[in-house]
Amino acid sequence: MAIPISSLQEYPGVWTIRARVNQKSDILHWNETTYYFTIDLHDSTVSDLFVTYKLSIVQLCDRMHDVHACCRSALPVPYQGSIRAMLVNEVADKFFPVFMENKVGAVGSAMVVM
């Protein structure tokens, strides 16, 4: 059984919301150079390791809300009955195609941060 978005709390548990995907960003990519030092018995070397990150933000509204009331700018500050979902790295790869704008779907058991 689905609960309203406004009922979500920051505690782990089993929950499901039915929400309309109001907007979603493209998947953003960026690289960060991290230096790892390796020590060899004869030489010291520094190697660059490029870490790639991916991020997409999805704006979800309770399915009963008017889409236009939920959307005031590109990614509006959430109001009661609305929440942003951040899809990071592998989660972005897996779920980005699942979230389709103006479609209603069920989402559940993710980490909630307020």
C-alpha cells in the first residue's frame, strides 16, 4: 500500500510511494583525479586514477497533485507532497530509463534524507 510523500520519515523501513515524475535532469558526468602513491622496491611512482561519477535528479510529486502546481522552475524546491530523488552512479544507470516524465510509478525502500 502506498503512502503520501509528506508521510516519509528519515528512518529505515519498508515503504512505497506512488508518484508522478514531474521532471528529471540528464545524467551528469564528471571526473575527479585521485592520486595513489605506490612504492616499489626500486622506485617510487605516482599514478593517476580517474574516478567517474554520474548523477541525475528526479522530481517526484504525489500522483494526485497537479503537475503544473508542482513545477515552478527547472527543478523546484520541494513542497509538501513532492520530493527529489538523486540517482548516483550505478543507480543512475539502472533507474534513469525507468523514470519517464509525466508517468506515475511506485518507488520504495530507498534512503530518505530531509
